[in-house]
Amino acid sequence: MAAPALADTPTAAPGPRRRPRRPDARRRDHLVGWLLVAPAVAYFLVFLLYPALSALYYSFTDWDLRTPARWVGLANYADLLFDDVKYPHFWKSVRVTLQYTLIAVPLTLVTALVQALLVNAVRRGSNAFRLLLFLPVVTAEAAVGAIWRWLYDPRYGLVNSVLELFGIPGQNWLNTPELVVPALAFVSAWQCGISMIIYLAGLKGIPTAIIEAATIDGAGPLQRLRRVVMPMLRPTTFYLAVTGVIAALQVFGLVYVIFSGAGRSVTGGPEQAGLTYVLHLYLFAFRYDAMGAACAMSFVLLVLIVIVTALQFRFVRQEAA
């Protein structure tokens, strides 16, 4: 008896074979890739890396921008930290900057969160509100400083006029040492548009099912905010806190504009109450002809930012609940 013929099993049609790329084609791809990234690499090398390395070198020198730099080693760093006669306002600028950071960053985060919650609750016209709240961010710092210098005017300023409507006496905001830093922090909170947009994106990312479940369980608006929204926004808050602290430690433009108008001397206001660290650095670099000391100050600030950021990563909870 003849064996049954085996059924033909269908076989997949062989696909086209890939030919290995020739070495000249691979070299051409590499060349195209390098040409595409060349502008970014050139920008980094010329405008970031070279100035940073130059500043590091000049921080060990005595240089006034006109005569050749003279090597002094660690003398600039030692004088900044320990010589109160040569640099009498160095530690004051550090204290002012830390005080500004401690006030401005929480105030900015709270203002941004409130704005994001209000915009998120609006059903119609939310884009117009986003635009209006974001305008202070894109406004030039010179214009912002000039506007707020007028708003804080003790006689004609709008801030005092509003306070007087509620029976609160007006204040001389920019000429009272105790009020200078809070006044600057309030301007920073007014410019919270970027933080507001990021918070708004975080709110959009919270699943509606979680909010609905909390509502069904009887949670009110404040309970939902405290128990659901804020824990879900913890990564967003951590990111904004880190970037906000870094930006606050480097505040310069607003302080410079506010305290340089109307023939004022740029010293940070009365009793140097607004003498922030970067403003102090600027004065040494371009007013006191001490570029070497200014470069040393920049690297002291770098170390301070690294330490503060590391502490935030170490002790602040980052993940969502």
C-alpha cells in the first residue's frame, strides 16, 4: 500500500534581503548627523563651555578687565568668605538672597496653583485667561521693573490705593528695609505664568475617575484638593520647587531695574535691603573693576545651588501618592 502523500505546507514567501550598508553610506549618515548637531555643539562650546572655563581660571586671579590678570590662587575665595573689611556686604547679599528665596518660591507656587485651579474650572474662554495670566512672563524685565516701581510709589502707587480701600495704611515699600524683599517676592509671584501652565498640565493629567470617586464618597472641594489633587501633583510641585529655587538664587534683572531708576544708585535699596547675590556680583564685575572676585562669586553661587538642589532631592518627597 502506497504511503499517503504529505500535504503541502504553505511557506511564507521570502522577503527581500537587506543588503548591508556600504561603508561610504554609513560615513555619509554620520556626516549628516554631525552637520545637524554642529550649531548646537558650536553654541555650547563657544557661549557656554569656554566662558565657564575662562571664569574658573579668572576666579583665581586679580583682574580689572584693563590690565593683565595676576594669579592669586585661592585668595579671592578666602577674602569673600572671611574678609569682612574687603567685602563687607558679601554675607548680607547671601542672607538677602536666601530670604527672597524662602518668600518668593512658596508664594509663587501657591499663586500659580490657585490660578491653575481657577483656569481649569473655567469651561469657556480658558485660553483667553491663560494668555492674560502668561503675559507677565513675556513682558520685558525693564518694563516690569518700571511698572512696579510706579505701583509701589508711596504717594501715587496703585498698591497703596488698594490697601487704603480696606482701611490698611499705605507703605513706603521700596524705601523701608523690612518691606523690600517681600515687595520683590510679590512681583515674582505675579510672574508665575510658567508655573501656572505646568500646574494646569498636571491638573489635566489627573484621571477624572479618581475625582469622581472622591466626590461619590462625599469629599468636598477642600477635601478633594487636599487628599486627591495635591498628592497627585506632588511630582509637579517638586519640579517647580527645584527650578524656582534655582531661579530665585539668581534673581538680578528685576532688582537692578527697580533700584536703578530715577537717578538711584544700584545698591539694592535702603541699607542694601535688596542687594541680592547676583546684583552684588554684577557690581564687583562692572562697577568696582574686580572681575576676578566676581568670577569667584559665580562659582560660590554654583556650589550653593548644587547644595540646595541636592538637599531638595534628598529630603523632599518626589513621587505621587
